[in-house]
Amino acid sequence: MSRLKRADRPYDLVLFGATGFVGTLTAEYLAAHAPQDLRWAVAGRDERRLRRLRERLPGGADIGVLRADVAEPASLYALAEHARVVATTVGPYVLYGEDLVAACADTGTDYLDLTGEPEFVDLMYVRHDARARETGARLVHACGFDSVPHDLGVHFTVAQLPEGVPLTVDGYVTADAAFSGGTLASALNQFARGRQMLAAARERGRHEPRLIERRVTAPTGAPRFAGEVGAWALPLPTIDPQIVRRSAKALQRYGPDFRYRHYAAVRHLPVALGGIAAVGALLTAAQLPAARRWLSDRLRPGDGPSAQKRARSSFSVRFVGEGGGRRVFTEVAGGDPGYDETAKMFGEAALSLAFDDLPPTAGQVTTAQAMGDALTARLRAAGITFRVAAGG
Ligand SMILES: NC(=O)c1ccc[n+]([C@@H]2O[C@H](COP(=O)([O-])OP(=O)(O)OC[C@H]3O[C@@H](n4cnc5c(N)ncnc54)[C@H](OP(=O)(O)O)[C@@H]3O)[C@@H](O)[C@H]2O)c1
């Protein structure tokens, strides 16, 4: 365990990767919305750029600056020791993320990230969950658009349904997707690692305790026209259904037999077919080093959609939940999913871990499991819609 007890640490929160695209948006969000007495620091590998960032943030004089580099594990350990909570945007996580997870697990520091990489999440479970349980660290992955609206949206939907009965929830996602350099790099890297991803999932399966007397599944649904939401439903192979499944396994409230299916909702068939073709092309390109390099060169680290483009973007996730003779329609909705709302979700999740009165959890946990209603309340207060829709 760390030499410094959690309460004695100089910072409540350290934001690592603060000079990147989403890191900067998160720093701006925290500077504008965090409580005045938050003791926090921006961290990254370039101290000069960190100082420049701090200078233009409101209240910047009170924000600490910490240098750390993923190539220097001791610097990551020092970050973990200096904070109660560390939030990191430094991805692709499967390449850059593990040493910080290890340091947080070892020092009892709460950790959160923006990964959408299943391989990384599974490996971190296998390698660091046990140590985090010993020290009390909460390791919370996927705290951005992957997977907060889906995980908390299902949690919110389940709360509208009867207790103690089998439940099903289908989620239908509509969102404007634009890549930042970091997101493109992470997606290409993940797409090129199909074999490693399956191996990590199998290894996790060997370590994870089996559920007793409950069943939780997240099958890949078939493409179909979903009359209940008036759109074509295409199975969406993101990390989200895996996260929802883990929340359902951890939380008894999801009932004795729970099923979640995750779809993209597309109104017009040609758009749906175009979407499938685009994902297929990206998957194919990711397998070819030359094509991967060409694509990576289109968007460099630090690049991302402009403020104007983000202002025109939005997302909506509609859920249809059923169980115990009741059917409910709910929705989670907001603005630009990938960046502005991701920075908000990430910032609020970090503040929730730092300050909210949360259920006692430790080890690798999901947003629903670790923060649940407290984070939903924060996001509602910050302008993200969670509602029971007409027809429910
Ligand atoms: N969950 C979601 O919905 C969601 C949404 C958006 C993004 N993301 C993920 O978030 C991550 C960041 O995205 P982004 O667009 O912000 O990427 P980005 O602009 O490339 O930022 C990456 C950050 O990593 C830092 N970094 C890289 N190598 C480092 C090293 N050796 N030591 C210390 N720091 C290092 C960079 O530092 P410098 O500033 O010094 O270069 C930068 O701060 C990606 O993995 C992306 O997939 C997830």
C-alpha cells in the first residue's frame, strides 16, 4: 500500500493526458464546473504545455502540474501516490495504459479511463483486480460515451421495472460519429488485434467467478426492423454490452434472468447498409499495415472535430425494457457524444468517485456498479437527459 494514506494525499484528482484532445476538454470542464475547493492537478509528459494549459483555465493558479510519462513507470506510481483519484485519457490503452492501472491498484487509488478496448479491460481484470480489491482501489473503465449512457441508461431502465423477475432490455443508439486522432488510433489498433481480444476474453472467463442461481446474457441480436423504435436495428459490436452485462452480474436488482441487446438505430435502409460497409472497410484497412498508416496520417494525435462541428452533434439512446408484465420506454440523450459529452461524463465520474457517498466497492467495477444513481443525478444536473418516454 502507498506510503501516503488516501486522506493525506495532496490532490483529490489528477487528470493524466490533460494536453490531448479530450484531456483538454475535460480540464476545461473541471475548471468550469468542479467545486471551488477541489484540489486537482493536470498531468502529462510535457510540462511546458501543461503550464500553458493551466494559464488559460479559470482558477488556473490553484491547479497543480505534474509531469509523468508512460515510458517511466516510476512517474506513474508517483501520480497514483499523489491523488485520491486518477483519470487518464492516455490511449490506445492496450499500448499505454497498464502501468498506471497497476500503480493505482497497488496504492489504493481510484482510477478511471476512457477506454473502449475490450482486450485492455479484460487484461486489467486478470492482472490487477485482485490487488485493487486488497487495497480498496476502484478501477472504472469506459467512463465516456463508451459506456456511460448505455450502462447508466440500462440501470435507469431496470429501476422502472418490477423487482425479482426476469428482465430484458434492448438499447438503440443514434449518434453523430466523428473521429479524433486518439479515437482513430485506438479503433485501428483494436480492430487489428482480434485474436488478442478473444484470447484476453477467454483468460478473463477462466478467472471470473460464475454466477450462482442467476443468469445474465448479452447476445448479439440479428439485424431487423424494430417497430418499437421505428428504425432499422443493427447489432453494435462496441464494448457497451459487455459493460452492461458486468453491471447486471454485479447488481441483484437486474433480477434472476437478465438479457441485454445493443443496436445502432438507423431510420433508412440505405444509410444502414452504408454504415455496415464503412465499418467493414475500416476493419479490413486495420489488418493492412500500409492502409493503417495511411489512415492514421489523416488524423494526428491531438486533432479532433471543431467546436462548431461538435455543437451540431448529438446522441440519443432509446431503451425498451420488459419484465413482470410491464414494458417501459426510456431515453438517455445529449449533445456531442464523442467529445463534449464524453468530457462531461468523464469529469463528473471523477468528481463522483472523489466526493459522493457511494456503495462500498473495490476492484474492477462498472460505472453503474460503482456510482449508479449518484452519477446519473450528476449528469442530469449537467444537462444530460434521462427520461421515461411516452409509451412507457
Ligand atoms: N469512451 C469514449 O467514448 C471516448 C471518446 C473519446 C476518446 N476516447 C479515447 O480517449 C483516448 C484519448 O483520445 P484523444 O482524442 O484525446 O487522443 P489524443 O489527443 O491523441 O490524446 C492522447 C493523450 O495521450 C498522451 N500521451 C501519449 N503518449 C504519452 C506518453 N508516452 N506519456 C504520457 N502521455 C502520453 C498525449 O500527450 P501529448 O498531449 O503530450 O501528446 C495526449 O495527452 C483515446 O484512447 C480514445 O480512443 C474515448
